[in-house]
Amino acid sequence: MNKTAERFKAEILRRLDEVTEGQDEAIHEAATIFANTIERGGIIRAFGSGHSYANALEICGRAGGYIQTRIINEPSRGIYEMLDGVGEQFMLKVDLRPQDCLVLISNSGRNPLSIDMARVAQERGIKTIVVTALEVSRAGTSRHKSGRLLYEYGDVVLDNRSAFGDAAIDVEGLDTKVGGTSLYTGCLLLDCAIMESLDILVGRGIQPPVFKSANIDGGPEFNQRLLDTFKDRLAEF
């Protein structure tokens, strides 16, 4: 492994070790929102524009995770995320109900698309969990007409503590940093909240509806029985 790869590995491991410090309460609050959503028969909806999509995908439809999850796919893949009003129009098409919750991921938290989504969710009374780089966001400016930033709309804010521009490693001979960190820290925060929510549900005497691996014998059949329960909310087509 070359020196840049080694430095990047060390940086990621350091950030993973530190990112949850001081965030136990926020993680618990997010876990409680997840548990309440599952108990009510709601759906955990997750959205991230651009590369933040990967964080949303981490908690939706995977082995060892909840059946009651659905990633929000925005057709343009973020091309129009900087345009005011685009989120308002997009949210007219998103199936969000009172028993659901919404997870929104954006490092900068400055673009109108995710801010509009959070604002509409707030108006509908839907609990919203925001994953962002809090220090970076607070130091920046909003592109939204309101002047507000995404974290200001979150019922819970999880700080992925990524650097400005996300990339964290200097390389001699390059005039820009490399090596984004938000994928790793954001996923860890969300996964910790999901794991804690499982404990909350078990403590309430509720059997959490969790996907089994499709590669385990009987896994696909087990999953399909659960998926059929929520077919009207989780259908792909």
C-alpha cells in the first residue's frame, strides 16, 4: 500500500474513532425516531443528493437492516439541486405519510433541493434526521431563498464532521485535496442509530422486521413474506 493510501486509511480510522464523541444523545434521538417509525408501521425514507446518495443507500433495503425502508430517488441525480423551488415540486411526488420519518444527507446543507424537502416534511409534521458537516455548514451561506441551512430544519442533527469540500488528504504535486471522508462517518452515525433502535424495539417487546441475506437458504422467502406486508409502500414499479 502506497503512502497516500496509508495516510488515507489512517485518517478514516481516526475519524471513525472520533465521530461519535459527544453525539450519544443525538444518536439516541435518531434511534428513537427510527424505532417509533417502525412500531407505527411507517417507512424510513432516506435521501442524499450526489454522493450523499451512498449514505442513504446504506440504511435502505440491505441485509441486517429494516424491511421498512425506502430510498428516495430523484431523477436528475442532483443536477437541479441548486435551483430554488425544485424541492417543492419534487416533494409533490414523494410518498411521505405521518407515520414515516425522513433522513436527509448533505455535507454543506446549503442547496435548495434538500432544504425544500426538509421544510415540506416539517410542515407535514414528519420527523426529520439530518446528516451534515455541521461546522462547515455553519460557516457557509445558504443558496435557498430563505437564507436558512438544512440543519436548521432537522429534528435531530448528526454531524459527520467532514472537512470543507469533504476531501482530507494533501498529495505532493496536486493542487487539491483528495480522499473524501463523509461516506464513512455518515454511514457509521446512521448505522449506530439503526442498531440502537433495534434495542429500543426489542425492549418494547417488538420483533424488528429485518432483512436476512438473500444468500442464506430461506432468506429470500423470509424477506418476501415481510415485503408483502408493506407491498403498497415498497413496490419498485
